[in-house]
Amino acid sequence: MSPFHQNPVSSTGSVSVSDSFLVEKIMLNLKQANAKSLRNYQFRLNPPIVVEVLFRCRDNLQLGQRFVDSFALNCPNFKHTSMSLSAMIHILVRSRRLSDAQVLILRMVRKSGVSRVEIVESLVSSYSNCGSNSLVFDLLIRTYVQARKLREGSEAFCLLRNKGIFISVNACNSLLGGLVKIGWVDLAWEIYEEVVRSGIDLNVYTLNIMVNALCKDHKIDSVKLLLCKMEEKGIYADFVTYNTLINAYCGQGLLEEAFELMNSMPVKGLKPGVVAYNSILNGLCKKGQYEKAKEVLDEMLRMGLRPDTATYNTLLVESCRKDNVLEAKEIFSEMSCRGVVPDLISFSSLIRVFSRNGMLDRALIYFRDMKTAGLVPDNVIYTILIDGYCRSGNMVEALKIRDEMLEQGCVMDVVTYNTILNGLGKKKMLADADELFNEMVERDVFPDFYTFTTLINRHCKDGNMDKALSLFDMMALKNIKPDRVTYNTLIDGFCKVGEMDKANDLWADMISRQIFPNYISYGILINGFCSMGHVAEAFRLWHEMVEKGIEPTLVTCNTIIKGYCRSGDACKADEFLNKMVSEGIVPDSITYNTLINGFVKEKDMDKAFVLVNKMENRGLVSDVITYNVILNGFCREGRMQEAEQVHRRMIKKGVNPDRVTILDNDVIVKVLLYISSVCFLAKLENTTVKSERYCCGVAIICSSSSSNRDEVNLWQVRK
């Protein structure tokens, strides 16, 4: 039995006697096409009258359309019910005015307080009375999909099926496709099972939608079973099916399976097309197999396929990602030679790679070529160029590009602002950066995590901790959560300005937010305490770090050693060196140089020299810093003979004196003067000279601070 009423409903049961009289008058005027008289009735209409009139027009569509056009579509303030809207929808569908019908369906599904049950009931109950057809229910499902009301559409579908109402396979596919597109795969399978149970004849579009559903759900292994079931129904895979599967295999990195599937296509009478090859190319590039991707491109050409823009863009993006400028130029050149028109992705990839590598002149050439080709640069491309100039430190040109961007009607987004803020920060143009930040907020471009961390970092490096802290507080007000890096930056800033109490407060705040310090965090705070001479507190943190299972780095160890040495306790620093070695942390030249300097400052030159030997025994090369420290120590103690030996050893090892050696510390001067005085004494033994002149000569040499004094002709003294 049909779910619809077979005969029109009697008018007497739906409207009052007075309304029935009005219905008769309206019908008479409709037949006479008396528009003026019809307009006189519009303020006396109510939904039951509208329904009754349209039911009466069941056998005369022209009258029904005339009524709908006169009243329903021209009375926007009329309060329709679901039934009155349904009656109008049926008339419009029968008249093949599907767009107008869909407008009314959309009005009905968006009406607040109207359930799916009410909508379905009103359409079903008015179906036969309006002489409608099942297309109205297809249109209902399609409207739900187009309005992105997929869950409501699914409910409506199930209600219709429960009433035994037929829905076309195309409408079913529309619903299934919509569900899969937004990722509601489980619900899509529920609807699919209902479609199968209903006996609706499926088609290849249904197959492709459900194959896509399996691929989205990472269930490629289940595709084979679905294909077999579909083949039993006489539905076979087509190009779209294979393309979907190949793309899914490539997306999951299963390239062998993708190649195998593509190679099997000719057996099924299908020739792989550009779409399939593009998926393979994309998969190969993602796996880093660029050379193999180029071989596949050559195969495409041999097969007589014409690569499209997407083909070349895949190779272009990958070569640019690897900063292979020459390869990118070759790909773009081949693209142009084959008549493939580059798009914004093509140009933006090239502009990005040249900008990133400091080749801004070349980037600008492609930028101009892009505009000549009729492509309009967007804010992404402008931001790429701005970033290139910011990286090179050329803020003048960066801001010029920004101005052009605004003149062309592009809107600066948070990425553009962040790029310029970072560039200004690197150039220490913090006043300009703060001004730009204020502009950003005024224009309702919401600062993000990167905005705040960039500015906080730059103000910390500049020592402006008040500004950095105010930005940190603003971050909290905007519900942007700081991370460990943010805290590390602030703690480091306060450590560098010597405000250890505030650094400790931030440390406690970080932990209270369940953001736990890492080795970098500990290293920063340990360095801060060591710099302030609070070695005991630094060492306490060291023990805490080790107890928490955080492995200390060599940098942290060097910091502890530096702290001990600064506080005049080189012996404890030496003990700590032995401790770190026993725990498997291998010291470097910085470790030894710091410790050697500590012993030199304590005038323990013997221990310092022992450490030099230990250092070299470990395979570490004593550098100019090491020798500067030792030479200076011996000279300060007046042990010129040892200094002279160290100097000879330094030269013998091929370590050349630097500016510090010669000018800043006067070390090499003293050594050279000592050597000169020794030579002078040796020559004196073979000459006759008065003792007072000899003493005078030695005094001149040894007291000299001029770097040129060793060039004095000492024999002038005895003459």
C-alpha cells in the first residue's frame, strides 16, 4: 500500500464555513486571472486557506502557480506553517520550478522550532492532495546537504525510508558524499547500509564515494571487499576509483602498492591519466624520492600524457623546499617551454626560495613576471617578499613592499605582522615594533603566540624587562598560553639583568602551570646564579636537575665551573670537573680554559700548567685563549723564563698570537722584552760596558709597555 493518501482531503474538514466561502472566491478570481481582486484577499489569508486553495489546484497547475506567485512569494511577512509551505513546494516541483521550490524548502528547514519529523510529515501528508511526485523528497535531501545540515538530512532520510518513500540514488549519493566530505564516515556507512537494505540501485558514483570513505578512514585493505560486492551488483571501478585509491596509497606512503595498482589499470581497460600520475609524483616527493619523481615525469611524457600545472608544481615545491635553486629554475623553465601556464603556487614557490636564500633581485624578477602574466599577488606572496627583506636586514625595502601590498588592496594578516615585527626586532628597532604591534591591535588583527614570543624575546635581549613582562601579562589576558620557551626567555632576561628574585618567581609560576623545566631552563637559571656568585644555589639546582632525571649538558657543567672560578674556588671547580667526567660528560676546550683561568687568577700556575697537559692528553688542542691565560699568569708573577718557554711552545704548536695576546694584555710584549733582555745580557758578556749602562738598558726593556720596544737597538745603550 502506498504511504500517501490516494484521494484529495475534503475541504470541509480543514477550513471553517466562512473560510470556505473565501476559498471559493479566490478560486473564481484565479480562474478569471483577476489580479486586482486577488490582491484584496491577501490580508484575509491564513495557512489553512492557502493549503485548501492549493489542494483545489491539484488538477490545474496553472492556477496553482498563479496563486503561489500572487500570494506566497509576494508576502514575505506571511506566517506560513510547515503544511502551507509543503503545499506550495509540491506545486512548484510539479511545475519543474525546482529553484523556487528549494528556496521554500530551505526556509522550512531553517525555521526555528520545526523538527525533521514535522517537515517530513507535512510533505508526506500533502503529497497526494497536491498530486506531487517523489522528486520533492530528493530535493529535500539535497537541500539539507547544500545547507550543510548533514545530520538533519540523515534523520530526514531515515524518516522517509521508514515510511517506505523512495529516494533516488542521486539524492542518496549527495547525502553520502556530503557526510564523507566533512569526515562523518561512520554515519555515512549507516546511511549506506540503509540504502542497500532499501533495494535502491547503486551506481559507480556510490562506489567511488564509499571507496573515498574507506580511504579517509585509513581502511584501504577493506576496499577490495567493497569492490567485489559492487562487481556482484554489476558496478565496476572506473578512473575515479583508481585515482582515489592511488592517492590514498601515496598519502600513506605505500608507494609500491600505488605503483602496482596503477600498473594494473590497463588490464581493466583503463589507461592511467594525469591525476593518477600526479598522485604518484606527490607521494614520491613526500618520501624524498625526487629523482624517482623526475623519472615518473619522463614516463608520463613517453606515454603521451601532457603534464599540467599541478604536475610541475609538485616538483617545483619539492625542489624549493630543499633550497635547490638551480633545479627549481630548470623545472620552471621546462614548464614554460611545454606551454604549461604557471599559477600563484608556481610563482610563490620560486619567490620564496630566492627570498629565503637572499637572492632578492631574482625573487623580484619572478614577482614582476607574475604580475605581467596577469596573476594578482596575494598577501601570502607579499609576505614572502617582506620576509626575504627582513631576513637580509633591509627593513626599508620590507616596509616598501608592505606599502605596495596595502595599496593593492591586500590585508595584512597576523603572519605579515609577525614577519615585520621579527625583522624590526632583529634590527633592534623596538620602538617601531611596539608601534606596529599597537597598529595591529587597533585593526583587530589578533596577536598570536608567535607575536608575543617574538616581542618578549626582543625586549628581553634589549634588557627592557618591564616591557617584556607587560607583554607576558597581556598574553594571559588574551588567553594565549605561554610555553616553556616563553618562560625560558623571560627567566634568562631577568638573570641577565641580575633580578634573580623575579627569575625565581617566574620559575615557580611556570611549574604551577604544569609546564616543567627542561635542561635549557635549568641551564639558564644555573648560569644566572653563577653570574651573581651564588654558586651554592646553582649547585642545588644542579642536584635537583639530576634527581629529576634530566641529563645535564656540557654547557651547564661549564657554567658551574665558571661559577666556582668566579667566586675564587678553583679547587671545587676542579673537583666538579672530575665529577662530571666520572658521570660520562666529556669536557671541551671551554671547560679547561675556564678552569685554567681560575687557577691563574688564584696564582696557582703549576696547577694551571698541569691542566694544560691534561687537556692536550685528552686530545684537545690548546688554543690562543689557553696560551694567553698561561702567558699572562707567568708574566704577572714575574716568571719570565717560564713565560718564554710557553711562548716558544705556542709558536711550535702553530698557535699564532692574536690581538688580545699582543695589545690588550701586553703578554707577548713582556715575553718578547724578556727574550730581548736575555739576548742583550749574552752579548754583554762579550763586550765592555759600564754596569750602570747595563742596568739602564735592562730597565728600559723590562719596564716598557710599547709593543714596538722590542725593536729598540739595544746596542745604542752601550755605545
